[in-house]
Amino acid sequence: MLNELAHFGLNISLVLAVLGSIVPLIGASLRRTDMMQIAPVFAILQFGLVGFAFAALIIAFVGSDFSLRVVVLNSHTLKPMLYKVAGVWGNHEGSLLLWVLILTMFAACAAWFGRNLPHTLYARVLAVQSAITAAFLLFVLLTSNPFERVSLPPFNGQGLNPLLQDPGLAFHPPFLYLGYVGLSVTYSFAIAALLEGKVDASWGRWVRPWTLAAWIFLTIGIGMGSWWAYYELGWGGFWFWDPVENASFMPWLISTALLHSAIVVEKRESLKAWTILLAILAFGFSLIGTFIVRSGVLTSVHAFASDPMRGAFILYILAFFFGGALLLFAVRAKVMESRGVFAVLSRESALVANNLLLAISCFVVFVGTVWPLIAELIMDRKLSVGPPFFDLAFTPFIVALAVILPIGSTLPWKRAKSRHLTGLWPVALLCLGLVGLAWAMQTGRSLLGPVGLGLAAWLVVGVVVELYQRVGRGAGKIMRLFRLRLADWGKATAHAGLGITIFGVAGLTAWQVEDIRVMQLGETVELAGYSLTLNSVENTKGPNYLTTLSTLELRRNGVLLTELKPERRYYPVAEMPTIEAGIDSAFFRDVYVVVGDQQDNGGFAVRTFVKPLANWIWSGAIIMALGGLISMFDRRYRVAASRRINVKKAAI
Amino acid sequence: MKRSMTIFILCFWGALGSAVEPNELLNDPILETRARVISQALRCTQCRNESIDESNADIAKDLRLLVRRRLVAGDSDTEVVNYVVARYGEYVLLKPNIIGINLVLWLSGPFILLLTLFGLFLLSRKVENCSIAKLTDQEEKKIKDLLLR
């Protein structure tokens, strides 16, 4: 009964979404307040109804209601509670419902926090958001109804893909969706601005918190996914350039560019058309990502639920919202005249360079991702584009970005002089020194490590120098440091986070040590100053799996550091094995052990890695997200609305 | 879904967690390093986007052994790769050849960069001209008058 109510609620919600997109749009162009006023009411009602449906689905999963098809296919009574709940979005139907829930949630948030916006802009933003919701609800109801029943409910379900039964992956999709879908709000703002024919500094200020929120979630989501791949897939890689990973990375790159160009709109009323285009592209790439993951046109390690029919539907949604937006942009972009002129050497130019490099690197990822598809469709050739391509084609742009970042962020707006750069010379020399030192220590090996370290140091020290310059000279420096705006702190934190991630990537790629061998029980292996003893290998049982648990002692200079317990699990319901690596994390390195099959001579295949700076990759991502969060709480976003009213009064 | 699951199981089954098994390794460390580098750039034909160095599928193991046999027989790195490509097609190359139509793939990034830089250059000149030629003769005169006053 509850399920039918939920299904019915989704239908009502669809009707509301369709009405909520048409009526306020008409109202906004006719300047009819009564028609515009239904937008926020409908937005909140949609959120309520979809929220109810989602809650019903969670109840079905938690209570193992095997009369629902999705529950049969993706759950099992023996599964731990956490994964029963996570199972809701561990499949196509449920994850799509989560997607719609987040869409309506953002619409409701926009309805709540945007009350101070100009009426027509407010109505249009909510109407566009409502149109997106309508499209996705239609998609859910027509092709992927989570409340479909089975005629003969079985006694038990078929379980969830064991690889997904992991805390890291349980929360990875919600974060990623919050990011993807958060970009829909910026998209709605962009379309509304195009319809209004007006983009000004206050528009930039309204859009920025939404972009920041989406970006923070995307950063955390991608970081989590990468961390999961690191410890779960068993060879300790952190990024595979897999189509699905790229699908989440492309919106991240574009939204990073958007974050920066929106600052230029806000502060200098320049780059308006470009910022609107980025807002459209960012959500466009989210849709492309959804298409890639769910249509199955591109095979990848972790794409799930592929179905050509669903792919076609997303393609229509993509064509309508992406194509339509671009068309509207082409027609209306002329309206947005930029005001601020700037010199070649200025903060604006640096931000243009940032945007350029991010957009092009995104383009490279995009071409690399779809190239196999193009090759097969047009040239009838089956080929692959893998990590070696991306490493070569993508990295130079990011290196260039990292090189200009500290320079750009210290430049003044509008027009800079070369003397503004002098503060950075000592930093550059220091970093070059570090490169030289690292290179001398490892002559004959790849330059990647030293260059990466140098860049990372350049970023982090650049941030410190910038803060130092901001507080100026004389007494009271510390006090002035505390009086810096939160946006400045956010910027510094996020940039330092990027530096830390680059430290990690460089360290891990250049100085990882690996050992593969057969070990007998009690045998000890020496690797990079560590010694590892295989103590025991035993078979035991987990809540819903069988496991082979190995115990190894990790020592350094004879001192026992820790016991590592790598596992190989077998999930009987899904008939699938998984591995859990044994990892000892420390500030400067991870020791990573995987124990494999028993060999003919009775020993076990043991693969050991020492991974320098591994943790820095994800810590950097967290710090970046934290920077975004700090920035979001900057005073000017909280007072933006009241300031607008004051300006109006002053004008009168 | 079923098929993808089967592929998944094939790839992760068996020698789980230890894609490269100890008994596959060559005794000569230099040859072994070369073998690892080569296998990281070759794709497992059965799996989804994994190199033979990472994959646990049987075919990947066969390919790893094949690469090592060729290396021991004295092939150069390119010869080994060509040998595998001749038998399994260009699909196995994770790094597409930089020839023919693939040039589009490889050069798209740099090409767009140059294009936009050129565009920005034109734009900046236009903006400069605009801002310079903003004052009309009358305005110039007005300013002069004001200054002389």
C-alpha cells in the first residue's frame, strides 16, 4: 500500500513539476505576481512528495519487502543494515530516485533561500529547476519505476554487488549526486538570467554559493570514489581514467572554472557571457556523465544498470536541456555586455587563463572518453584510450595551471605591474631547489616526481606568501591575519589543498616501491626499510560472507608498528569475491598488503607496496572542500540580499 | 546486466588481489621492469578498461606470460607490443597510436589552446582599439577647452 502511495506521489509530483515550470515562466513574462507565486509553493510540495516516495523505498529496503523488483534484485535479509539502506541507491532505479530527490531538494532550498531575489528571476530559476525535475520524473516513471512489483515474491533477495558493500562506497553516490545535481541550480540561474537578459554583479553573488556547494560535494564525492578504488580494487591505484570516473571529473573541472569566472562577474562585471556558458556546460557535463554511466555505451569497471532504452531517454533529456540552453545562449548572449576592461597582466587575465586551462583539460578528458565510441561509429575501428593517453595529454594543462596559480592569485585586479610579482621569486627559487634536490637523489629515474614536488611546494608556499602579503608590513600583523575575509581564507585553504593533492600524486607515482612474492607462514620480507612477517592465514565468517583473513606483522628497525589484516572475502549470495587490502597509514607513507592464493608449495602470493604520501591525495581533496566551505560562509553572501535592498533605497 | 556480471566475475575471480602472480615474474629485474611497463599499456581483452597488469582474467595472465616470453626471446619493447597488436588488434593498446585519424585525438587539446590564444589575442587588440578610439573629435576639443580654461 505504502509503495502504491509513493508511486502515486511521484505521479502527482510530475504534474506539479510540469505546471510549476510552465505557469511561473508565463507569469514572469506577463509580470503576473499571482502566477509567479506558485513557483516556491510547488517546489516545496515536489520536495515533500518525492521525499515521501524515497522514504517509502528506504522502508521497503530496510524491511526487505521482496514484492518490489528492485529490492529482490539488490537486497538480502542477511545484509548489514547500513548496506540495506545503501542498497537503495546501489542500483539504477533507486539511484535515479535519489537524483530526483536531490533535484527537488535543491529547488526547495532555492525557493527558501532565494526569497530576496528579484521576483521574475526567482520565478524563472524555480521554473527551470522544475522543468528539469519534470524530465527526470518522467524518466523514472516511464523507464525505471522503483515501485514495480513482482508477481511471485521470492523468499529472499539476490543481494547487492559485494564491491558496493563498503562504507566508502555507501556514501560515495549521494555526495556525487549532490554535486551533479547542485550544478542544476547554477544552470537554472544561467537560463533565468538569459531569459531576463540581465547579468550583473549581484547575479554573480547569488550564483556563487550554489556553485560552491555543488563543487564541495563533487570534490568530496570524487575523493571518496578514488579512496575506495585505492583500498578496494587491490592494486592501490587512485585514479584509473575510467569513463565513469571521467564522467564525474568533467563537471568538476568545469565547475572549478565556473567558481573562478563567477568571481570576475561579481567583482568586475566582466566575462559574463563566458560564465553563463560555463554554468550551462557544467550541468551539461553532469548530464553527459549520467548518460555515460547509465546507457552502457562506454564500458567501464563500475558502470551499472546499462540499458539502451534508458540511454536513449537520457539522450533526449540531454539534447533538450543542453541543446536548448546553448541555442538560447547563442540568441541572447549579445545582451550581456561586459563593463570592466582589464590589462593583459591582471587578476582577470589570470582567471581567464585558469578558465582556459580547466576548460581545455576538460575537453581533452571528454575527447579521450568518447574517442573509442567515435572510432567505432565512424571509422568502424575498435580501439582503447587508457591512462597512458590521459597522463600525457591531460597533465601538461594541469601543470601549467599549477604554475600560474600562485602568480595569478597575488596579482591585483584590472592592471598589474611586474613589481607585483617580486614577492614570489624566493618561492620559485626554493621550489626549484627542491626539484634539484629530489632529482639529485634519484638521478636516472623519471622526472615526474621532482617536478610534481616542486609544483606542489610552489602552490603551498605561494599561498603562505600571499597571506603574508595580504597582512602587509608593520605591527599588528597577526591581528590583520584574523581580520581577513573568510573568502580569502577559503581561497588559501583550497589552493593549499590542491598543492597537497599534487604532493600525494607525485610522491605515489614516482616513489612507490612494490614487491611480489610467495611467502610461507612465518616468513619475513624486507621492503624499503620495513619488514613484514606473515603470521597466519585462516578462514572465518563475516555477517554475509566467508573470508580468508591473513595476519602480518609490520616492523621498522625491529620495532613492531602494527598488525595488518588483509582479507579475501567471498559473498555466497552474489557468488562474488572481493579483497580488502591491509593498509597501515602514516603521515608520510602507506604500507599496503594484499594476500592472494595459496600456491602449490603451500606458500601464499603476497603483494606489498610502500606508497609514499598516499594519504595526501585524499587529504588534499578534503582540504579543498573545506576551503570551499569556508568561502561559502563569507559575509557578503549572507548580507548580499539586504545590501541589494539598501542600494535600492539609496538610489531612490 | 547478467553479461557484465559474468565479465566482472571472470576478471576478479581466482588469483584475486594479485594480478601479477609471483611465479610469472622474470628473474632478470631489468627485463621484469620492462615487462611491467609494457603490460601496463596493454588492455585486457576481456575486462572493462583494465590493463593486463591489473587484470585477474585468464587471458590477461596469458598475455602477461606472452609478453615475458617475447622479452626473454630478445624482442625490443616495440616489437613485443607490435607482436601483441598483430594478434589481438589495436584494441589492446591503452595508448592509441599517434598516427592517422588518432592525431585528432592527440592534438585536440593543444589545437584548441592555440585557437583560443589566437582568439584572445584578436579580442584584446579589438578591445584596445575600442578603448583608444572612444573619444570623438568634439570630445577632444571639449577636454582641451576645459583644460585651457
